[in-house]
Amino acid sequence: MAEEGGELSRSGGCQCGAVRYVVTALKDDAHVCHCRMCQKATGNLFAALVGTAPGALTFTRGTPATFRSSDHVDRGFCAACGTPLFYRYRPSGHVSLMMGTFDDPATLPPLVEEAGCEGRLPHVAQLSGLPRHSTEEQMEDAPAIAASNRQHPDHD
């Protein structure tokens, strides 16, 4: 687990690899946000985010595009593939990275809270009880998709 301000080095980036980053410190604030803005920004039921310590984030390849979703918030994404990358709160400069963009998201600090619960969709509570299958079990053309995969390999 990352200590707030603790030293580490983790990399991540977008799906196509045009934007890559390294982060050297994370906050212990991993959370999901259910607010409607995060739902729209990620195209999903919620955003999973973890904060960076000030000055700990470096983009090592490419420059993310940004969209100012309010007077207070910039949302970073890859202009080439559209992957949502970060949330930046402008007044303080705080940046939270999308957890799924890390090369090894399983090593991130555990989730500590749910935010934006006014937008939490009722069926999110059902997720843990749903039947589970691997991609290969669900899609008969999974081998063809894997063979033509253009996703960046999660490492440089």
C-alpha cells in the first residue's frame, strides 16, 4: 500500500500508448465517485480514482488533452484514443488518476470511500452478486480480437 507522500514509482497511460505517465507518490484516498459528471466523463457507472501527491506526476510520452467540465475541474484524456486519464481540481491543483489507467492497478491502495453518492445508480449494489465469466468464456471471437489487439502492453 502506498503511504501518503510515500516514494514509489508506478507507470500508466492510455489504451493506445500515446500518453504515458509515471507517478512517484500516491495519496491513500482511492475512491469511486458516482456523481453524474464522473459517470459522463468515464462513460461508466462510476469513476475509480486515486490522488497523486503534489509534483509526483510526470507525463513521459505525449500530452493529455483536457476538457474543463466546470469552472473548478479539468478532466484529462488521450486525444488519440479517448481514454479518460485524470481529474484535476483547479483551485488546489489536486490531481486524481483513473485507477484503470495504471499498468498494474491491482497494486494500488485499497478503496476507502464512495463519493458523489447522490448519483449512485441502484444496480451498482448488485455487482458483487452477479455471475462471473472471463472474456474468453463470453465471446467466441475472443482469439480474433486478441490477435488484432492494438492496446498498449501496460509497460514501456
